[in-house]
Amino acid sequence: MEEQSSPKAEVAELELEAVIGFNGHVPTGLKCHPDQEHLIYPLGCTILIQAINTQEQNFLHGHGNNVSCVTISRSGAYIASGQVTFMGFKADIILWDYKKRELIARLSLHKGKIEALAFSPNDLYLVSLGGPDDGSVVVWSIAKREAICGSPAASLNVGNATTIIFSRCRDEMFITAGNGTIRVWELDLPNRKIWPTECQTGQMKRIVMSITIADDDSFFFLGTTTGDILKMNPRTKLLADTGPVKDKFSLGVSAIRCLKMGGLLVGSGAGLLVFCKSPSYKPINGTAELFATCAKKDIRVWHTLSNRELLRITVPNMTCHGIDFMRDGKSIISAWDDGRIRAFAPETGRLMYVINNAHRIGVTAIATTSDCKRVISGGGEGEVRVWQIGCQTQKLEEALKEHKSSVSCIRVKKNNEECVTASTDGTCIIWDLVRLRRNQMILANTLFQCVCYHPEEFQIITSGTDRKIAYWEVFDGSVIRELEGSLSGSINGMDITLEGVHFVTGGNDHLVKVWDYNEGEVTHVGVGHSGNITRIRISPGNQYIVSVSADGAILRWKYPFTS
């Protein structure tokens, strides 16, 4: 007699409460929602919505296999995500309602994998790119939740398209790019067609990893596996420029974003995140948002725009003579009158390391190299010392003994192979940092207080107690020109723009002066200090000039030219 099978008991589903994990395998898979309060990212088959401040999580369940791409509409109302599936099977795109945290529609046309997704600027359309086995691009109507039209993404003689971006201004234009293909597409809604135009890059053959477009659609930028950036004009479909020429981004430009303030934020395969601008695409290190000052016993870090003090580092009964930020932003290096170099963490002020007995008569000047591997210090006795900075160690590489009295200013050449030191003994010395010896000496009847390299680095400018601003040839140490820098009192601080068009000076006449480098003439004067100006700096990006004076005042000036 057959046994009757008892009806199966319903198996209850467990409720997922939290997820810890981020695999980073999905290209540009970490998104910030336009509300600026939530992060959205995929993990396996799930999409996580995580509150940035409270860490509260919501989960979007619906994909039957790993999520391969995710995008958010500009209004923030919709999220779209695509998945991978087995060969020959359809891969789903899911359209989600962000506010309700629920599935609106499942869009199935592509086979194998969804490579990339993008919403049109006014949330009218979603465009999707199929993976290598599919190779098609499809435009979907968000209102009707159905496909409008499709087309092969790339022509037969090139590789696959892997990235997609919509115009920022028009719902009818988008761009695809990938292995040897860059196309600008126009949507022809009445005829339910999309028309591609190939972009011309001449002899250049590139594999595109990442893509971004300017807010006004004037240009779009492509990051490549080669480690350079292409700037294209979407109207002419022509290459505008490309760079960097040397020092390309190691392991490719894997992420790229146009910033509202101008310039690009670039992420490389080697894990580097840099800010750069067309046409050089060289990393612009440093930020105009923060600056640091030192006086007597403390170092302070300030928030530039709000003029708020963010951090105070105090070393009792000591005097700090100079500070520099390491370019990676991980430490503030400081020079002290007790002969020590101290390094502090800029967020917390924690003491990271001390170099004891760095100089005999106090450390009077300090500078760092852009590769973060060396610190160059000057002392009251006139020595210039080169220190090798490792993860745990600080080693004296060389002591350069040429100056006869205290070193007042140190500047390092961009390639870190040379530096110039100014001294109150009336000499400026240009040092070879590879062979660790003197290259050139400059002599004048003055106590040198400040020195700058012109950005092209074949000239330096100096000033000091003789009130003269002198231009010198780096090559042979000859003086090119002299300007009357001030009518009364020493010039103690100077800085030059990244472009080298203008420089600024400040000194005992209490005036901040902006100079035209080529003309040798003052263009602007800042009246505001009541004490002797001791140091002056121009912010990266030429937004501000910050000057400090002996009476403890810090003045921020608007930089007078648009860069």
C-alpha cells in the first residue's frame, strides 16, 4: 500500500538584517545617491542602500544572479541594475523605485550579461549595453517600461563597447565606448531608431575603461587602459586633446569624473586618486580647502572657506620655524628650535615620528619631495640635510655643508632631482639631489629670506633684506633682472602660481603684492596687515592668497585673476 505523502510545511524565509562587505568587482559600482545621504552598491545578487551617517541599510532583492552594473537617475527617483546569467540565457535589468525601495519593472532582452546602464537627464529613458556575447545597445522608455529600439553597439571590425554615458542636457544623446570604439548616438524617437557616429581619434588606438561628461556637454573625457585621458568634442566627434604625455596613470584610468569646480577626479588601477586638468592631465596635488600655519609653540590647520580652526598641535616651550604637508596628505612635517623634526597626523595631530638632533642650532626651514620619500631640512648653523623617510624609519642620507649661517627657505624641483636653499649668509645654493652635491651658487649682498622656482624651472626668483626681487638662471647662477620689491624693509615671503604667470610677495612694509612675472610689475596691492609679513602662499588652483604676519594675523585674499 502506498504511503500518502504529507503536504509539505511552508518553509519561512529568514529576514536579512545587515550586510558587511564590499567586493569592488563591479566597475563604478559604488554610487552616492543625489540626496548625498546614501551609498548604493551591489554585493552578489543584492543591492545595498546604506545611510552614510547612521549606517542603516536597506536591501533590494530581485536578481537571480550576480549584479554586474548599477546606476541612479539624476533626480534620484530610480535605480537600475543589471546582472550576469548563463550563456544563451536572458540577463535581467531591474528598474527600482528608490523611495519605496521596491521593484518597478524587469526588462529582459540582452543575453549573458548587462555591461553598463545609464539614465537620460530627465528620467525619460534608460539605455543598456549588453556584454560580449550580446553586443547590443537598447533604449528603454521608463514611462512605458518597454524597449523603444536597439542596435549593435560597435561595428564588426572593433572590440566590444563596455561603458556608456548619457548627455547631461539632452534626453536624445548618449555615448558608448570600449575597445577601439567611441560612438556618439542620437535617438530618433518618431522612427524608433538610434543613429551612431564614430568619433575620430586618428592613429590612436585605445581601450576605454571609464567615461565622464561635462555638465554643459561641451566635452567628454575617456580614461584608457594605457593610462591616459582622451578629451572629445561630442558635436564635432573629434579629439580635442590627450594626456598626460609622460607619467601615465599606472594600470589604467579606471574611474573618471568631471567636477563642478572644473578639472577631473581620476582614479587609477594602481589605487591612486588624483585631481587634474586638461590639457596636461598632470596631478594637481594639494587642496585649497585647508591650510596650515605655525607660530611659537603650535601648528594649526584651518578650513579655508569658513576660517575655522580644525586642529591645534602644541609642543610646549618650543618654537616651530616651518611646516610642510607631505603630498599624500598623511603627515605634516615641522621644523623646531630644539633641533628636532616632528611629523604629525593632520586629522588627529598625533605625533607620528621625531628626528632628534636634526640640526645643531635649531631647524629653521623644511621641505618635502612630491614622492613622499624625502624631507630636506635647513638649520641655524647653515647645514642642509637630506632625510630618507620610510614606513617606520627616518635616515640621514647626506649633510650638505656650504651655507655659513641659517637656512631661511627651501624649494624642491618638481622631479625631486634638485632643490634650492636660501640663506641669510647671502647665498642661494642649487643642490643636485641625485648626486647629493652643489650644482650652483648664487651670491648677493643681502640676507636671503625667500626663493621660488619658476614652474618651468630654468629660473629662480629670490628676495630678502635688500628689498630686491632678483631673477636668476639656474644653469649658471647669473642674474637676469632685478626689481625694486619694496620701498621699506625686508621681503620675507614669496610664492608663484603653478603657471608661472604671476607671483606674490610680502614683507616688512606690511603690503601683499601681486606681480606679473614677465613684465616685472606689480598688478595688485593688498593693504591689511599691521605687522611684518613673514610668509605668503597661493592656494592650489589659484583661488586664494594667504599671508601671515609677525603679530599673529592670518589674512586670506581673493586671488585677483581667473585661472
